[in-house]
Amino acid sequence: MVILSIEASTEVSSVALMGESGLISEYSLCSKVKHSRKLLPAIQRILSDQDFSMKQVDAVAVSVGPGSFTGVRVSVSTAKGLAFADNKPLIPVSSLLGLAYGFGGVGLPICAMLDARKKEVYAGLFRSINGEMNLISPEVVIAPARFCECIKEPTLFVGEGAVKYQSIIKEHLRSFASFVPPSSNLLSAAAVGEVAVQKYKLGQTVSHPSLVPNYIRRPEAEIFYRNRA
């Protein structure tokens, strides 16, 4: 089993190849070049460097948001194009679940946060139950102080939103809030791929027409044009 995983919902995009036993290869792309210009070359390179072709890939996984509207749109479109061209199933993965997935062993609820701008975050609260990461409150876009009102026990905060609003979180939750080292706050295609491997084994794939982004909040362009109308 080989899964090609794509993540571009944050400023640091990445692509990975995942096997049943774990990570085969991953490329992270932190630059000012737009996602639309760097994702396909990165995918072509990672396949070439591992002497793989799309014929050897069993499924394409992608983080479907929430996150950067442009990044999510580009990554979902790229995944759909690849899957359609080679008749591969798709595996949608929540960006917030991808962030939380690697921390299941800490024994605390995990709050995954991404910066939503406008002084808000995309946030989801997860808990590992019998080795499976479960969403225990709906994914929302919300002011970080308001989300803190939902926290009633010691919780681990991860993600760029947790970094940006760490002082606010600490002010509201004090000793209830724990944080991870800076490098652990990055969402990666490998993490998305780890979730995807489990979903693939359970048959949780979708077809090309069924894959849609999960923006949570409507894109600015849509809001602008609706208001004008």
C-alpha cells in the first residue's frame, strides 16, 4: 500500500509518500512561491526520487481544511486532478485532525488551532480513545478567548493558532493550558498521511466528485460578491 499525501492548508506546504509501515518520503516547502506553482513539481519530484509512478500509488490523501482558503482550494484541486487522471480513490483528512493526530499518547485532550485571521482561530478539540483520535467538540472558527471558555480540564494546545494566541490562552486557562515545542506546531503531509493510512484500511475513501473543501468560514471573495448582490 502506498498513499500520496498532500497538505497546503498552511503557509508551509508539504507532500509525502506513506507506506503501511510508515513514512517513505516527505518534502516540506516553505517559501513565498504560491502553492499553485510548487505543489505539482514537488509531487513529481517525490515520485521520481523514489522511482515511483502514480500507477504504484493506491490512493491520494489531502488535508481539506480548515485553513488558508487558497491553499485548501489548490491542494484539493490538485488531489482531485491526480485521482481522476489515474482513477485513484481519495482520502479527505481534516487539517485539525492532522495536527492533533501525533499527540494521542499524551493523555490529555488536544486542542488543534490554526490561525483564521481577523483575531480568530479554527479550532477543534480531540481526545484519544482506545488509540483512535476522536473529535469531542465541533470544529469552529472562533475568537481564542471564547474557545477557552469551553475548556474545563488540562489540555494540550497545538498548531500555529496556539502559538499566535498563546498569551491569551495562558491568561484564561493558566495551568490548564500546555503547549508543544515550536517545531511540533507545523501540520505536515506525513501526519495527514498517517491518518489516511488508517482511513484507507477502514475503506473510508471517496470518489472524485465527492471531495470538497471544508472551509468552515466562507471565503472573502464569496462574502464580497454576496454583499454586493
